Amino acid sequence: MAHQALPFAITLDILKRRLPAHLQEPKIGIVCGSGLSTLASALRDVVEVPYSELEGFGTSTVQGHKSSLAFGLLGPGNGIPVVAMLGRFHPYEGHKLSTVVYPIRVLARLGVRNLIITNAAGSLNPKLPVGTIVAIQDHVAIPNMAGPLNPLLGPSLGPEYPRFLPLSNAHSIKLRRLAFLAAHKLGLADDALAEGVYAWVSGPTYETPAEGRFLRAAGADVVGMSTIPEVLAAREEGLEVIVLSLVTNFVVIPDKYRSIKEEVKAELAGKPIEQPPQQVVSHQEVLNVGKQKADVMKDLVAKIIEMIPTD
Ligand code: HPA
């Protein structure tokens, strides 16, 4: 789809009519990942606009994801106007990449300058156990490297957009500093917030052990099926971006494969080898950890927002 066909004017007009004046120009945006939509409960004066009312937005189909934009105030005093995406669009749902990143471009047009993106992710690094929040310092976008899944492919949005966007500075150092200062102010344990590299895979399948090993060898600490298209569009729109991944599970990477050949031989020799059941990741497990840790993520995001300079 040519970018020129995107219905920004219509979407913005709908929002303008739905929002009171003090919520119309949020400077900070939040994307809430699986099980993390309770972030909205930190907002005051909330106005929720369902995606179904917004021209250009798709319908989020993933269990555990809501489907609306929540506008509200956060922080002390009069509060800071923010907008939270409750639920996001993934390419694996069948959405076009232009749909996946459309809300990010809308947020940019509303005036958002800083974007906090959260997600659930699988850990590839034994030092990052379930429940850890990882401030992402870099990423490997396998679908961008291996196929036409870069949301910036296609005609440029306009002459003011760079054709060849650099990504060596994609993940804001300024916002990551605030995240660690916020964790300190909240008194979080040292290992509650870590740093690491995110690998984006298209999903919807979880990784095979060989894929997990491959991603680990590629330098990734966590892996997930979202976020990077949003980061790319946000950077193209000139936003500062921080990604916070909540580790919801370990990627299953056994040290060695079971040898079925050896097991059958042992069985035939009358000495069967006992084996533990095979491990698999479940979406329910991912959602449960999201729910358990949603409050920590909420407090962290709220504190970061309080600390972002408002000028
Ligand atoms: N792999 C990919 N995406 C994920 C995972 C995982 O293990 N956990 C949560 N999102």
C-alpha cells in the first residue's frame, strides 16, 4: 500500500472529537504487551477509544490483548498526558506491516515524542530468569534480514523521512538511563531490571531448540514476536524509544538431544532409560507471568514517565 493512502487525517479527526482538550496532545506513548494492559489502571481521567472506532486500525486477535487506545494523565500534580496502546498488531495475525505500525505513526502525529514499548519475551540467557524485566539495548530482526518484513519497505512517506534509517542508535540511551534510575528510586532488586539484546522472530510458532541455540549464538538474550516493526516506524518518525521486555519463559534449549537410538537399544537390552517429559512453552504460561509481574512493569513505566523532561 502506498503510504499516501494511509488515513491519518480521518483517524486524527475521530480522536479530536472523542478527547477532551487536556488529553489531545500526549507527549509520551506506551505500548502494552501480553498481560501488561493493566498499565492503563495507573492513568487518571482515562478515555478509552476502541481500535474498532479508529480508521486505519486493525483488530487485535490475540488472547490476553485488549484492543483500544487509552488516553489519560500520569504522575504528580496536574499529571502528564499520555496515550497507551492496549493491545498491538502482529504480522503473524495476518496484518500488513503498514497496519502493524499505523498506530505508532498516529501517536507521532498526536505529538508523542517518547515511546515506551513493553512486551513478553522468552529468555535465551540463563542469567535472565522468568520475571526479569530487560531494558533492550539492541536487536536482531531476523524477518528483516531474511525476508520482506521490514515495515519501512516501499515508497517513502515524504522528503523529510530518511530513506536509509540508521539503527545503531535505535534504542535510546537517555530513556534507558531513566529506567535504571527509576528502578533505583522504586527500590527494585538489582536483578529485577537487566540489559540485553532482543531477537525479533515472526512467530506464531515458538522456537525449536536449534532455533533457540541459533539466536543465542547470534548474540540475543531474549526473543519475541513483536515490537521491532514498532521501533522502526517510531525511529523513522523521530521518536525516542525504550523497549522493556518481561521474561515470561525460558526458550527450551536442552544441552544435548535425547538419543532415541540409545533409548531403544537400552530398552531392547532390558535396561530402559527413564526420561523426564519433554518441555514446551505455552501461551498461558506467558500470560500468567505477565499478570504476576504487571504491577512491577506498571510502577517502572510510571516512574520513567515521571522522570522524562516535559519541555
Ligand atoms: N519465543 C518467542 N516469543 C515469545 C516467547 C518465546 O519463547 N515468549 C513470549 N514471547
